[in-house]
Amino acid sequence: MKTRICGTGSALPKRVVKNEDLSKIMDTSDEWIRSRTGIASRHLAVEETLAGLAAKAAAQALEEAEIAAEDLDMILAGTISADRLLPCELQRELGAAKAVAFDINAACSGFLFALQTADAYIRSGQYRNILVVGGEILSKLMDWNDRSTCVLFGDGAGAAVVRPDEAYGILSSVQGSDGARGGVLSCGGRRNNNPYVTNSTALSFVTMDGQAVYKFAVRTVPKAITEAVERAGLTVEDIDLFVLHQANIRIIESVSKRLRVSMERFPTNLSECGNISAGSVPVLLDDVNRRGLLNKGDKVVLAGFGAGLTWGASVLIW
Ligand code: UT7
């Protein structure tokens, strides 16, 4: 039994902020951002909620999968920036009363970890119709006085409906985490208001040692993909599309070089979306799906990596 993606969807906030717009409010430039990252603009949520974006993406995925929200057995949402700290918001938005719902915090690997969790539930036979979502409004976790992080990220959500299938779906998965190195990309929790706590820390935002994360990514991602592809009994030459987490075009180019696979097989949306963390893989997957770049039987790699540190890769037959 395999876990097959039967429908995809995505939603981005209306407000587009270009590099030139940022250079008017902080000491940065289009040239710096574009040359270091490949990002030209990003969507930032001004009025939208994450649950609203996720529900929009989910509605498209449900429609393509020809499943009603009421028929969902489970909703798994990969995110670190939910509107509220407690779960089940998307379930409420969708009216998916029968579903079991919870959020998964694996930062930029959130969609991959949610998909792999859904795969385990489906192969165990426990659930059949699962909605997997990855989405973020990371703009609210950014320190807008820190130009080294806030220019990199964007907001948005993507979704996939997965169901059991005999022939098509996930062939293999790899996942990993390394908490010992987690300090290189971090975000503190909420301020503690407990009167018994005397050393409560201040409000905290995302901080990153960009070069350390870069080195981690270019070493770990090719290794994880190679392992997942081998576990599937394939070689990287057999893979039609590599849908990678969109953090930096230079990271994607490095992975393509290390795997000796042409960049043509690595679609990107980094230029228009920036880094959407858990949202980047499902938003890009929906984009390639809607553009008709995926044919039945194609072999696809999905891969994510990021804070934690965490990483994950899955190989599937579309
Ligand atoms: O999804 C989560 C995973 N995250 C990632 O994968 C991020 C991985 N890392 C990266 O993508 C890159 O390391 C960055 C894009 C974050 C940074 O690129 P870099 O080539 O490593 O630049 P750097 O950190 O070495 O900074 C170089 C210079 C510094 O100035 P000095 O000290 O050389 O004078 C920074 O202060 O660039 C400066 N700088 C900026 N200048 C203009 C940093 N941010 C900016 C900015 N605009 N926005």
C-alpha cells in the first residue's frame, strides 16, 4: 500500500513586497538580496490569517481529490507560526468535524514531516483521507530591524490530500534531526508571565547563523535525497522533478551540482515567494501540478530542511 497525493492547492497573501520596497525602509538593496539568495519579491500577510490561507489551499486540494472536508479522517498542519498556539484551527475553518487534527513543528521540514506522518498512518491502515498542509506567516516572527533575516522570508500556505493507492504514491522516505546544532537557527518562545518565574526572557524573533545553515543544507540535502532515492530502488537519473525547500537559489544549485542533475529538473518559486518555511514545498508542488509539469508515473523527490535542525526527503511516483 502506498500513500498517493490526489490533490494539491496553495494560497499566497495579496500584498507583494519587492526588494526595492524593502530598500526604502532598511539598509539593503535589490542587488544584495537577489545575488545572495535569488529572491526578488515575497508575499506578506497584512490582513490574511494562516488558517484562512491554509483553508483556501485545502479547498483546492480537496476539489482536485474529489473529497469533501467532512470525509477527512485527519488534518496534519506543518507550521511554526499558527495564528493561535493551540491546534485545530484549520479543522474549524473547513468544518471537517470527523477529522483528528494536530500541528507539527518541524520548521522548514514541516510539510515533509507531516506528509511522512500521514504516510505512516495510511500504511498502518488507521486512516484513509488525510489533508497535509504546510504554511507560515513568518513575517510576524521576524525582527524587522534585522536585515540579515527579515528579507529572506515570505508568507503562504500549500496543501495536499493523500489517500491509499496500490500503484502510485510514496516509495521511500528519509528524515532526520540534530537538536545539538539547533542554535544556528532559532526562535525563542513566548514571554513567561508566571509570577513565580523571575528570569523571564524578552519577546524573541528568528535568529540565524546564515553561513552555518547554508553549510548544513548543502551537505545534508544531497545525502538525504541520495539515500531516499536508493531506498526506492532508483537512481537520481530516474527522477523527473526535484521539489526542494526554497531557501536560497545557491543552495538549490549546489544540490543540483552535487547530484549531477541539471537545474532544469529543479523548479523554483523562490524569486517571487522567498522562503515560506513549511509552506515552500507544498506551494511549489501545487504550482508545478497546476502548470501541468507532472505526468502520471513521473518520479518526484520532495525535500525539506531547516531549523531544529531538521531534514526530510521523500520519493514518490506521481
Ligand atoms: O529555511 C531555513 C534555512 N535557511 C537557510 O537556508 C539560509 C542559508 N543561508 C543563506 O542563505 C545565506 O547565508 C544568507 C543569504 C542568509 C546570507 O548570505 P551570505 O553570503 O552568507 O552573507 P553574510 O551573512 O556573510 O553577510 C555578508 C554581508 C555582511 O556584511 P559584512 O559583515 O561583510 O560587512 C552583512 O552584514 O552582508 C551584510 N548583510 C546585508 N547587506 C545588505 C546581511 N544582510 C544584508 C541585507 N542587505 N539584507
